Amino acid sequence: MSLIATDLAQSQMSALVSYLEHDPQPTIVLDTGYNIIAANTAYQRQFGVAGKPHVGAKCYQVSHQFAVPCDQAGEHCPMRKAHASRVPERMLHIHHTPRGPEHVDVELRPIIGASGAVVAYVERLSSVAVASVQPQRKGLVGRSPAFNEALSALQRAAPAPIPVLLQGESGTGKELFARALHDGSPRASGPLVVVDCTGLTETLLESELFGYEKGAFTGALQRKIGLAEAAHGGTLFLDEIGEVPLAMQVKLLRLIESGSFRPVGSLRTVHSDFRLVAATHKPLKEMVAAGTFRQDLYYRISAFPIRLPALRERSDDLPLLIDSLLRRLDPGVVPRVDPQALEQLRLYTYPGNIRELRNILERARLFSDDGMIRLADLPPELRSTPPPAPPGRRRGGKDLEQLAHALEVFEGSRSELAKALGLSERTLYRRLKALGL
């Protein structure tokens, strides 16, 4: 390459880096060979590791510590999708960062050259603040594919005013997801008002939701502001909306469509500006067909449905959830779970989901006298769970392939690798054994 061509290339790269600096989000440029060819300061500050330059490295090595591209290691690859679609692609990934593994929202935009071919990509990254891959004392935690799918949908819906319907079995964390939707929205500084619709009669639900005037009924000794009015400027979360009596559904539909209502015993109309999030464990479509839930209300609340996975669908999250729940149960010294008890906890199917897991841990913690939860501390129904199938038959081939790649490129001890993958050391060793390692 001539000196003039070299100077031109350096000038173009300098201009590119200067352009990226105007973006407050961590941003990099990738060539078609997965190489990072430019990065802004925000990227270096948030994802940089001292002594390890990113420019010139492969993106999958930096982000995932993989030896091969994501799509060859069991992950979805935004570059592969953008190359095929030639339009921006966005997906949720778990990236390695100086702070440990984090959920990251990745947006990849292809750059089309003069010949019409894709010549490079601009990648913007946003750390997901409403969920964690590491144990936490509050909020959402998880890293399994089923959890990530729900979190990805949440990330799409949170910034928009669209009504969201959270669907899932009891105990799957619908209120935590509702709070995450609120916290990730432009209304995060406003109130999140929770209305539990379970077991409320039409009269009681109406007075709770709309409020009432003094003297509206016997016992109404003073005016009360309703929960719909209290949610003004924030989010109204209607939990177990499938429990709302049919007669009340008409008034609820009017509230959702117009934002207006009348307190019980009042002639005045009140307006409330809120974002609606609803949740249910009931099959609303079947209820519509049976005539027990209004069709127009169903279509109004289900503009953006998100299915929350049952705990049995995210068994890989168990160690992370157990650690987090134990931290939440005990503000002091966090109890530990011995390997045999942890393995038995993995085998149970949890019909009550995370709520049941929390109850099991709370009980076991009270039986543990030395800060270690053992098999004998678990309820009898867990101790009688049959043994698991051999690891090779339980784990998918993609999971084992991904583990092999992580082992090949990970710089650290086996215990550190287990922590990075959200596994116990016992589970890691068992899976390594299945790989013949």
C-alpha cells in the first residue's frame, strides 16, 4: 500500500472514530470478519479491560470469550442476521464485562458499500439495568434461554406506551416483571400502583380502583382517592385481571380506553394518565370463548403479550435464583447450600414456581443451624424426588458445545468459570465429565 493510500486509510479511520465519539452509547465498528476496527470512549469505559485492547480483537472473543462466532457456539448472532437481512438487527446477549457477566441489548446496523455489498457493521450496546446475571437482593435475575426470551420482549416493550399483558403460571414473578417494565419506561420517576384483583367483588374493586366520595355508602366517612388516580404519571398494574367480575369489566374497559372515570358517589369526572400493565395465570382466550371475559377488553389489554416461563423451564437459573433468594431472606450472613441439597433442588418440578422455591428455602434456612442447608433440611417431598437421568441425556448438544468453547478460551480457574456461567462447581464438573474433559 502506498503512503498516500495509508494516509487516506488512517484519515478515514480517524474520522470514523471521531464520529463514534458523538454517540453516548458504547459503540464499535466491525468488519465482515468479526474484527473490531474502531470503538468509542464509552465502549472502552464500560466494556474495556486494562491491558487488553479491543480494537483488532474478534467481537465474540471480547464479548463471550468464545473461540468461534456466536452462531457456531449455540448463540444467536446479530451479524449473521444483519448480513442476511441487510437491515438493522437487535437481540439480547449475555456479555462478559469488567463487572462480570451482564445482560446487554445489542443493535447491529450493516454498512452497505458502493457495490451494494455489506462492508462493515456498527454495533451499539446498552447494558440492561432491570435484570441481572449475578445474584441480587432485589429485582429480576436469570440467564437461561427461556428467561432471556421474556427479558428481550420486556426490553422492546418498556420504552413504549403500549399496554402489556404478562401471562404465566402463579409464582413466576409477574409483579417483578411489571416493576421492571415500569423502571425501564419513561415513567420510571412516577408511581407504580399495584391492584390485586383476586377475590374482590365488583363493588369493592370499583371503590378501590376509582375511589369514593364521603358518604357514598355506609362507612365512607371521608373521600378516598382511587388507585387509578394514584397511578397518574406512572404505571397501573392490574394483577390477576382474569379475576375481575364480568360486570366490572365494562367500567374497566372505559377507564383503559379514555383514562376517565367517576369516583363512587360522585358526579365529577376524573382523568388519569397512566401506562397499563396487566397480568394473569388464567387462559383469557378460553374465557373469552366461554363468555366469562369480554373480548373487547381482552384485545385492549393484550396489545403486547409476554409469556413468563415456569421455573421448570429455566432450571439452569436455579443456583442463581437460590443465591438471590437466600440473600433476600437474610440481610445478614447468607446461608449456603451443600452440593447434595442443590442437586436435589434441581430435580424438583416446582408447581408453585419461584414463590414455592422461596418458601422451601425459607423453611430450610430455619432448620439449618450452622449456615449450611443440607438435604435433611429440605421438605420430605423434595428428598423423595427420583434421581436424574444421566447428564448426557439431560443436556442439549448446543449447551455442551458452548461449554466446551467457554472452557477453551476462559482465562481463570474452574471455580471462576463456574461462577461466570452461573453454575455450581459440582454441576460444572459433572458437565465437563459428560464432555470427556
